[in-house]
Amino acid sequence: MTHPWLLPTIIAASPSAFFLIFIYLYLYKKEGQKALLAWSICWVFHLLGYIGNIMQVGGVDSYKYFPSFSIDFIRALFQFLGCLYFLNKSFSRPFQILFSLAGLWALYLDFEKIRDAYLIWPIYILIGGSQIYTGIIFLRTKNLIPSVGKIIAGWIFILWGIHVLNYPFLRFHPEYGFIGFFIAGLFRFSSAIVILLVFFEETKAALFKTEGDYKKIVDTTLEGIWLIDKESKTRFVNSKMAEFLGMSEKDLVGKSLFDFVTADRLGSVSKRLEERKQGQAEVHDFYFRRPDGEPVWLLMSTNPIFDPQGNYDGALAMCTDITYYKKTETALKESERQLSTLIRNLPGIAYRCAYNQDYTMEFISEGCFELTGYSPSDFVSNRTISFGEIIHPEDAERVFEEVTEAVSKNVPYRLLYRIHQRSGEIRWAFEQGSGVRGENGELIALEGFITDFTQVKLAEEIMANALQEKDILLKEVHHRVKNYLQVLSSLLSIQLEQVEASNPTQVLTESQNRILSMAYVHESLYGKHRISDEFFPEFVSRLVDSLLKSFGHKKEEIQIFLNCESLPIKQNSAIPIGLILNELVTNVLKHAFSSKKHSEEKIIKISFYKDGNWIHLDVTDNGKGKSSNSKSEDSMGLELVDLLTKQLKGSVIDLSSEQGTVTRIRFPASY
């Protein structure tokens, strides 16, 4: 006979089941843990059990069809699974076998409507045992995180399991059923509450741990964290960010972002903040100035922050100090600029190419246009033409062999070869380079410099020609010196025939003058210029000065008038002309002014000019003129003049008068 309080007790416990079902489902929706879902299902079957008990106590006839054992089994199963999930334990194979057998046995009992206490005992032994095992697990895991809830949960499950083991015996004493049901309901509700307590303890501990981990990350990260509000004022910074900006964390809070921005970047910052308000994230580098004036470059990964209503609430930036890299980048760009300027202005070609007979260019400087007539893009990757194609065919094989030999010996190569310009002109090129090897020693490229060697080759040819010409000229000089010595020998031989009839001193003086005349001619021809054909004006001036001094005349005694054109004459005509002039001036100085008093005017005019196809040499004086015996007085000089004039294919014209003497030597201009 049932106790009158049993039905009210069952009915009073039912609302708690509804409450716990919704609590677990709500938490499952928020947290997504499988344990919460399992416990929700467990309490659904608790509620079904309450309904079955109400039907039984109320005397409802349909209760005999109610699967009470299966419901108790399923409730216990999901409760056990929830605890295993929560405690991170596995539902091992022995448990799977036991629960499968018990489940089948519960279905059999409900299907056959068996209510024998001894036959239902195995089910409740399993249920009670699983609850005792669950309690033990809770007690064993309490040392991981100090938890009062786990201790309480452990003992509740152990006591509940012991109580469940008594269930088959209590069925023989229905008058005590309300006590058993009350105790069981207390355990059910207590276990549910304590599980929630443990869940919240675990969640709080996990939250503290997460916060601790976040704090460690924030405090130890090498990146700066900068959080600003919607007014662009600093809400939070970590220690690294404070270090970047040169201030303490406390001083930074409340500072505006614009306090660290230079005036020229205010517009850029405002634009970026507008983009944050529009929900745009961005990774960019930015320049700030610290309060001490030091510049700092930060690489910033910025993201907007919105409140639950979707309103802009600020922005978060993860910052990395890249000041060193910016300085390095600036220095590298400057170095690249200098190198680019240097290479661009080099009088030649800097290159990097593949090791093949095409010399496929990876890089070639702009100097290639001046040397080859092709632009750099024509050679790169053999786009228009390969560099190997412009090397002169006669030099190509030799060049490649020399490069190969140098590369195999791992030494620089030096090459001299011809190239065909785009215009077809042949130029000489000098190249110096070496092989570039990789980490494993393999040859990966050739690098070097090529310069225009054409002018040097031309200079070499000019020097070679000049040396050849000098050699020819030297041979010519030796030949002429030999001829001059022969002429001197002939002159001395002629003079020697008259030495007995003449004054020896005079003979030697005249011979000396003739030698000096030849020396002046030689010096005028070879002294200052490579080949001097226009020597005569300089020669005449020096010769007359020398003859005046030789005959003891002062320059102021005799007026000398020179009218000599610079006429090109052949070198083999220079010595005869010089000797002729020497003899004519010598005759004037010896004979023309002998009868003139010291105070009388004495004039010598020398003209050298061209008239048509003839060259004229006129020697004029205002002396006494020629007498009938003048020829006998200086027969050798006159004979020498006649002889030399004939050598020039010319003639002697005597235009003497009482007012003086005019002697004209005329010879062809082409001789």
C-alpha cells in the first residue's frame, strides 16, 4: 500500500526536471559541449520516469504498458555518458558490452511485463555501479583543479549508486516507497545542481587560465598591441607597444593616436580611420614620431571593433617595429640607386649571362646601346638577338674556348674580339669577367664588363704607322746626311783646287758658312715639325744673321728686307736652294759694298715667291754692280750657283745695273 505523500512528492519533483532540461539545453547552445547535450537527454528520460511513476501511483491502468526499466536504463546511460564526456574519459569497450546487454535485458523485461525483483536486479546493479564509478572518477580528478564541486559530486554519485542498489529490495516494501523516491529525487536534483556547479567551476577555471594565457601572450609577445576607442584615444597597450612609442603603459592610456603622427601624415591617418569605421581591415606600415623626437616605423595589422549593436567602437592594431628594416631598406635603395647610376654611366657594358655559346643575357646594362646599337631588352633572354650572334665569326670560337678554359680553371678571363654593330660597323671589344658558382660549386652564370676597345686599336694602328713613318723618316735622314756629307766633300774638293790662289782663312770661312747653311736647312726641315715643307722664311732670317756676323757686319750697318712666301718645296730641293742663297748673299757681302763709305746706305733685298709655275729667288743689293772681272774674283761661288740651279732644272738671270745687282734664280714649282 502506497504512502499518501508519494504522489505529491513525485508531482512536486516534476517541474525541476523541466527546469534542468532547459538549463542544460541553453548551456549546450552557448558552449556546444557534448556532456551538456547528454545530460539534457538524461533529464528528458528523468521526466518520463516521473510521468510513469505518477501513472503507477495514480492507478492508471495503462501503466502496465509503460517501459519503466528501459527508461531508467536510458536515463542512467546518458547520465554516465555526460559525466565521461565532461571528465574527458572514454566509453570503453567493456562498458559498451555491459550497457548493451543491460539495455537488451531492460527491453525484454518491459516487453514481457516482468516485475520480479530478482530479475530486474542486474539492471539496477549496473546503474548503481556506473554511478559509483562516476563518483570515484570525480573524486580522482579533483586534484587537477582544486574543486569543492567535484568532491561533492563524487560523494553524491557514490551514495546515489548505493541507494540504487537497494531499489529491488525496496520493491518488497511499497509502504516505504515514498522515502526511497524522496531520497532518489534528492540525489537526482542534487547531482544536477552539483554538476552545474562543477561545470561553472571548470568554466571559471578555464576562463582564468585563458585570461592568464592571454595575459602571458600579451605581456611576452614581441608584437605591440594597441587598442583605440571610437575617438581614436588609447584604451589599452601592452608593454611592447609602450616600448615602441617611448612611453609607459599608464601614460599611454588616454593618449590620442594623432599625438604620435606628424603633420604631413594627418590626412593619411584620418582616411585610414574612416576605412576602419567602414569595416575594412588592413596591413600597412606607418611612420610615427615618439615624444623624444625619435622616428619609429611600425608594421600594423589593423582591424575594426564593433559593439553588439554593430556600431563602430574602435580599432585594434598588432604592431611590429620595422625601423631597423626601414633604415636598411633606405640604405639598400640608396645603394641600388648609386649602383644603378654607376652602371648606367659606365663607358661600357656590365652583364650577367648564361654559360653557352649564345651568352644568353639575364642582365645587361644600358651601355650596350652605344657599343652595339642594340637596347638591353634586345639581348635579355635572346629576345631579339643573342650576344653570341654579334661576335665576329672569326673570333667566336676562340672567345668561347678562352672562356671555357678560364671557367674550368676558376680564374677570370680577359678577351679581345670584334663585334658587329647593328649598323654593320665592326668594333673592337675588350671583356673581363668570371664564372659565378652556386652553393654546391656548380657554374650558374657568367658576370663581367665589356668596354669599347676600338679607339685603342686605332691608336695602336696610328702608333704602328707613326713608328713605321719615323723609321722611314730616320732612314731618309740618314740618307740625306750621307748626301750632305758627299756635297760637303765635293765642295771642299772644288775649294781645294783654288786654295793656293786664295786666302786660306777666307776659304775656311766660306766653307764654314756653306756648312752652316746646310745645317740651318736640316734643322728647319726636321727640328720642329714632322716634315717641314715651308721652312724658307725661318731659314733665310737665320742664314742672313749668321753671314753678317761671319763677315763682321753689324745689323744696323746693312738694311735687310725680306719678302719670302711660305711655299711648299720638295725636301731634296732644300739643300740646293739653301746653298744658292748662301753663295748669293756671300757675294753681296764680299763685293757689293766695298766702295761705299761707312755712312752710305747699304741695302739687301731677298725675295722668294711664286710666279705662275715658277718659283723665283731674287737677291738684290744697291752696291757698285758687277764689273767685268767679277767672275774671276769669285768664280767658284758663281760656278756653284750655276751648278745647283741646273740641279733644280732652273736658270740664273743677271739683272745687274749701275744702281746695284739683281740676281734671280728661277726653277719649276713642281720640282
